[in-house]
Amino acid sequence: MKTKLLPRVAVNERRAYFECYCGQLHVRTAFPSTGGFDEGTPLICLHDLASTSAAFAGLISSMGTDRSIYAIDLPGHGESDLAPKNSDVRAYAAAVGDLISGLRLREVDLLGHGFGAAVAAELAALMEPVVRSVVLVDAPSGAVPAWPVWEPNEAAEDLAAVFRAARSAHAQRESLQAFTLRFATSLARAEQVNLAVAALSEWPAAERWRQMKPRPIALDAGRRRAAVADLIPGGRSLDGSAIGADMFLTESGDLADQLRSFLDGKN
């Protein structure tokens, strides 16, 4: 008797715009071809400063086989509308909260990278009954690292020097492709990136990590123990020492399996 092989689950990737209080959010979505049966809890992905949802391209392909994924361009980043002036981190979280409410999602998991981790913490407090688990990646725990500043001019003077200096500072933790994505965003939407930097600079990181109520876990690329592991309830962390600089930009079955195991309550 021949064994019947099950069809390989395909990942359907789309882009869409959703309404929020500050206009529209651009979102990369992914969902498995199984039609919604036996899917895991939807995963909301929130990017770092000066980045976009494109930074999660690989993770979407790796994780979208068994759950819906929503990778969001935060206000003022990518193709989303602008964040209001003087926005704090909670304001960015409120925009994502509008998306979750608009989609009528009853339960979600969050993955936040850098600035996105801070937004995830505020979103977890804002929508506590809805947020189940939170993955904190390279979460801020102290001073906000400086980001390159270039004064625009027609001759593009000093642009190469700014790029090289910034790249040197980020080379060990970020691939050239990921860095270039962030550098381009910082040039195209400099005022909005500066607004997000200011919001994060004033955010009380240690206090917020200690107040985390949904089940959290921390991951710091290149380190065995994340810096915020001693601040979040339970102090749980994933070993990030073997994770490559591309992290979420390229497909990684091993990383996806580790995240899936945590999100599904297997560790």
C-alpha cells in the first residue's frame, strides 16, 4: 500500500493597508494555505528604529506555514502614514492596537525588535487581555544608540563618510543588507526617524520591563543572555550567540523552530 504524502504547506504573502488613528498602516501579511484550520496564534512583528516590515521577510516565510503573520511598518516608517509630532512609544503602540482591534483578533503574540520591543511592551499593557506572549529581540535596556545624521545637500557631500562610520558601528550585529535598509529609511524619513528616537530616549525601559505581564522571553543577537533577561518577569532568554546578522531578513528554520516552540508553550 502506497503512503499518501501530505501536500507541502504554502505561505501566502500579501501586502495591505489598515486604518489607525494616525492614518494608514502598511502591513506585510502571510498565512498558511491550510485555510485557517489548526493555525497557531497570529504573530505581530514590530521592527527596529529606521527599519520597515521588509526586515521580517525571511521570518514571514519561515513562520507563516502554521500561523498568520502581520509585519507592520510603524507610523512614520516604510509606507505607513506619519506619526503625530511629540508621539511617545505608547502612541506607536496605539496605532498597532487599532490594527488588532480592526481585524478583531481575539489573541495575538508579539515579536518586537529594538524599538519594536519597546512598542510591544506598551502594546502588551494597552491590550493585556489580547496579548498572550511577547518575544523581545535586542530590547533596549539603557541609552539609545546613536543613529547616523546627514545634512542633505545637492552634491551629497559627506554622505559616504556618514555611511561608513555608521556601518562600522553596526557591522557585528547587522548584515549589510539589513543596515542599508535602515540607512535608506533614515535618509528618506529623517524627521520621523528622529521622532521615534526621541520617543525611545524618554521611554522608562527598566520600569516597563519589570511590569511585563504577558509571558515574555528575550533574545539578543550575538549574546548568550539578553541584557533585559534580569528585568522581565521570569528572566527567560533564548541563546542568541549563534544567530546570524541577517536574523529575520533571511529564512532560518532553526530560529523559527525556537520561536515556534516558545510561542506554542513547548518550552
